[in-house]
Amino acid sequence: MESLITILPLLMFPLLAVLLFTGYPVAFVLAGVAMIFGFIGMALGVFEFEQFFSIVLRIHGSNVNNLLLVAIPMFIFMGTMLEKSGVAGKLLDALQVLTRRIPGGLALSVMLLGVVMAASTGIIGASVVLMTLLALPPMLKRGYDPALATGTIVSSGTLGILIPPSIMLVIMGNLLSISVGTLFMAAIIPGLMLAVFYMIYILTTATLNPERAPAMPDEEGPKDLAALIALLLKSFLPPLALIVAVLGSIFAGYATPTEASGVGAFGAVLLALFNGKLTLPIVKDVLERSALTGAMLFGIFVTATAFSFVFAFLGGHELISQFVNGMDMGSWGILLILMAIVFLLGFFLDWIQITLIVLPIFAPIVGMMDFGDHVAAGMLLPWFAIMVAVNLQTSFLTPPFGFALFYLKGVAPKSIKIQQIYRGVIPFVLLQLLGLALIAAFPEIALWLPERLLD
């Protein structure tokens, strides 16, 4: 019986894994597992019924009464409204013209559009679906290799999980008690680095195998300089102004992420109005989708808090700390294990589940690590958070349950096979792991910007 009590919190995870694969809503699964093990703990004399009421207080303190989380529904609204505003389509047209003489120009345009959309929305599902509808038909029409085309789209669409304003970074900041502004600054260079890696791969592939990425005909696009300038101004200025308004206000210290999210939501409405897309049906659709997405996220926040509370009260944190200390692998060995766990979980779970369930468990372990002069004082948690964020990008792309792959497959032409999508994402997953290794070896990739701006 004593042995069962000792390992009881660890048994929560096998049950959680089994129930998640039933297809039952994640929020209900988390709450159900927390209740089941709370009652088991009561039967074994290690949990009191009254402690269920403490879960309510914990939820109120960490979720309901947390003003930082107001940024999440605002950023969701901003991204959903931008999806409907027509900004992305105009920007892709302009980028195609600018890159038409470069090998793989259309694929490079899609990647650049992904960077802009990531800095404007941060919603992966919306970005991948929108870019699939916009970019995949012209890429296939031009004769692009389906694997390269689909790999480019899903990898560019997932940049929004890392490049600010990322909803995931807002959640990480809340869970780890880190300034969201610091995480936003720390994520910029790693996010752009990954985008550059992707573009180098596309450029190399198109140069060595031109048949995989045929060039755009010279006769397409504006016929004179004036038309080109007008196209660029109409395409680039609106999203650039929105990015500057949101991120610039945060980095300059004029607004908190919560306040900046309101600026972004209002800016998205103005862009929709400017493009003639601010109609009643569109507004209704945006509000409904934003409310459903927000409700799903906050439902998981609440139930993940209950799951973490029961896990901690049953002695889970102490058990894991004892296990880590007993391994005697040093800080680098422990970090490698933690990153491997996050990577492997990404094959089966999405980033929301991994972040809300695993990160609170990992945080105390990270606090015990010592990397000496390798990481600047006070920057260990931001460095770790960015590595987890880069690692979690793979959770969208790794088979069999990479969610970005299914977003694309759901709206792609029937001629696109899931095997082609799987084959296309493998090089981009490897590039993500390369980026993760570089950030681990050279923390200044993530920490240079926040250290300079915060000094």
C-alpha cells in the first residue's frame, strides 16, 4: 500500500494518455483524471475532500483573476479578423512579384508571408488553413513538387507559435512567472533564424532541382515601376503598421502585452474596414470563432490547473525531484532528457496539453539546474522557455498526429496524399531540431535582445 501511495501521482499520466486517445474533450479528460485520483487519494488517506475546494481558489487566483490572460482572447480575435480581412492574399501577390527571379520564388514568398502572418496573428490553425487556400493551388499549378509545397506551407504556418505575439508565449509567461515582454523579445531572433533556415533549404532545393520549384514567368505581375510601387505600398503598409503598433508598443514600454492585444484587435478591425471586409456576416463569424477558440483554451486552463493541483498534493513534484537528483546526470543531462520528453510527447499531443500539463512539473526541476556562466544570471527560465517553444513547433509537424498536417490535409485538393505531406515536413523538423541545438549551445541567440533592451 505504501508503494502505491508513493507512485500514485505518476499513475495519473498513463490514465490521461489512454483517455486522450478516446477523442473525449481534453478539458473534460483533465478534470476527470484529477477527480478520480483525488478520490483514490481520499481512499488511501492522503487527500481530503475539502481540498477539492482549494482547487477552486487556485483556479480563481491563477486563471480568473489573472489580467495577463485577457491578452489571449484579444490576440485570437485579432488573428481571426486578419484571416478575413484579405491582407494575406494581397501580400502574397506582392511577394511573388519581388521573388519571381529567385529559384523557388513562390515558396520563398509563402515563407515570408508566414513570417508576417506569425507576427500579426499567432494562431496556427488559422494561418495554416489560410496559407493552404491561398498558396497551395498556385504552387501546384506552377508544377511545384507536392512534398516541397506542403512542407513549406505547414512549416511557415507554425512560425506563429514562436514569433510574437504568440499565444503560447503568453501562457508560458503566466505558468513560469516570467515577463511576457521578455519572452516576446527572446523569441524574435530564434523565430527569424528558423525562417532563414527554411528559406536556405528552399533556395538550395530549387537551385539543385529546378523541376521541384519552377520559376514564375516574367510576364506576370505589374508592367511598370509605378504599378509595382503601388502594389507594394498597398500590400506591405497595413500589416507592417499593425506589427509596429502591437510589438512596438510592448518593446518601447508604452503598453503591456494585455494593452497591446487590444490595440491589435482594434487595428485588425480597421484593416478589415479598409479592405471592405467589415460586414455583419464576417463580424459574426469572427466573434463566434474567437469565442469558441477562447472557450476551448480557458477550459483547458481551468482543468489543467485542477490536474496540476492534485498531482502536486499527492506528492508528484517531490517524487520527480527525488528521481532527478538520484540520476546524477548533471544539468546538461537533465536538460537533454526534458527536451527529449517534450519532443516525443509532440508525436501524440498538441502544444496546449504539453505546455499546461508538463511545464508546471518541469519548472521546479529547471530551478535546480546550474549551467554556470553559460546562461546569464536570472535568464535561465526565459532560455528554457524559448527552447521548449522551439521544441513544441515540432509537435505541429511530427507524424502521426501533427495538427498542422491535418489542418492542411483538410483543405488541400484530393490529389495531395498524406504520405507526400509527411515526406515534405521531415527536412523542416530536422531544421527545427538544429535551431534547438544552436539555442542550447549559444543562449545569446535568445537572450541577447532582452538583455540589451532591459539594461
